[in-house]
Amino acid sequence: MLIIGAKGLAKEVLQIFHEKDEVDNLLFYDDISTDVPDKLYQQFIVIRNMDDAALLFKTDPRFIIAVGMPDLRFGLYKQFTAIGGQLVSAISRYARVGNYGTSIAAGSIVMAGTVITNEVIIGKACLINPNCTISHDTVIGDFVDLSPGVQVTGHCAIGNYCNIGTNAIIIPKIIIGNRVTVGAGAVVLKNVEDGLEVAGVPAKKINLGKE
């Protein structure tokens, strides 16, 4: 199986597979970084080009995108499915996932310490970092990033391509649109429209990283 990426997040995803004793036949992909060795930890081969990835997919089409940022992950998803890849998920054995009415779509990563209760729907290729809480009757769209410690309470909805900052809190029954950025530590008390950037307590519209 191919892990897309070979740096920070990819190393955390490797730990998920290690904990499940599923590291045999893992390979990594990185065609950008010049400081990544040909073998990660002197054990895992790092593929450097799409031709080699396509050749691998003929025998094992599985891949997971261990790269942050929603739009970047979406681009990699298109790129690797176009050459025959099949997106899969990685869920830590130390995450707690509800057994009733909860579904996690292909390609999502769920880190250790996260709690996902019953009646939660999580979309494709989401990144759920350590120690998040996602409560009942919540729907999360595709290619969403939840940073460490995010709390999503019950009856919430988060659209596609959102980025929710570290330790942000979303109170019950909040609807967050597509491509929303929520700053670290924010407390979201009102619905957020598509494309907005919000931060603070309570969360208000801002322009993160812009003049």
C-alpha cells in the first residue's frame, strides 16, 4: 500500500499501521522533498515518480493521502485515482468510533484519542487529528481537516474543504458551509457561510493571512 507523503503527517499515519501490525508492504511517495531518504527509517521505500506509483498500483492499488490541507489532498486524490489508485482509510486502534449509525468514507484518517460517537457521518479523505470529539447527529463533508483537540458537538454540519483549527469548539446545531476556515481556539456560536474565515471567542469573520 502507498502512503502519499513522507514527512510529518505521513509519519503519524505510519504509527497507525504499526499499532495494527500492518507495516508489511508499506511504501511512501514523495516527489518534492529533497531531504527525504530513499528508505524511510531504513525500512520503507520512498517512490519518487508517478510511473513507479502506477506500476505499484497494478499489484496493490491501495493508497492513503497523508498530507494536510483540503485542496492539496483533493488534488492528490484526483492525480492518484487517475492512474488506478484506490483510496483507503487509516483509523487508529486508539480512537473510539461509534457502532450505531456512524460511517467514515474512504480515505479518511482518524488519529489516536479521538472520540466519534453514534450517528456521525464523515466524508471522503477527511483528516481527524488526535483528541478530537465529534458528537451524535453530526455530518462532516469531504476533504475536511480537524486539527488536534477540536470539539464538534451534537447536531452540527460541516461542509466540504473546511479547515478547523486546534482546540476550536463548535456548539450544538451549528451549520458551517463549504471552504470555511476556523481559527485555533475559536468558539463557533453562529452558523458560518461558505468561504468565510472566522476566529475568536465568539468566532467572528476575519481575513487569516491576508492584508
